[in-house]
Amino acid sequence: MATLKPDTTSSEVINDPVCYCTLGFSWLIVSALGLLPLVEATLQHSPSITPPVTAAFFIAVGSGAILRRRYSWIGVALHIYSQIAIWLSLFCASLTMVLIWLAPQ
């Protein structure tokens, strides 16, 4: 995954619950934001893109800033990039499903 900083030992990173909670919670929130168009369609709202984009970006960057204490810049950059890529793929797939579902027959 990400590379460790030279001044931290692997046992410090393994026993750090803050990193694991930050990593897991940020992935959970970003994945849920990717599926937001499905929720909006069931609530009879038209799917919007601006709030999920803003939230996904700030969650990815914020969790990267928290994880910066333990991982190198390459690891943090890959974390942010992969979270945005996963969000974008989930968002596009769910938006496509909503648009097909709401299309006139």
C-alpha cells in the first residue's frame, strides 16, 4: 500500500488504530458518496454532482492529511488519487443506472 516513513517502525504503524480508523472511515464515506445518485433517484430528486464532488475531494484530502503523519508523500498521493478514482467510478456507474432507470420507455 503506502511506504512507511524512515523514522517509524512497522510495529508503531501496526498498533496505530487512528490510521486504520481514518483509512476505513474515509473509504466508507467516499464509497457511499459514489452511490449517492441511487439514493437521490429513490427519493425522487434529480441527481446532482456538485455536493458529492466537493465532499469526496475534501474527505480524500483530509484523510490524506491525517495519514501524512505515518506515510510518505507518495503513499498519501496514491491514497488521495485512488479515493477520487473509486468515487468517480462508483458515481458514474450509479448515475448511469439512474439515467437508464429514469429514461422514458
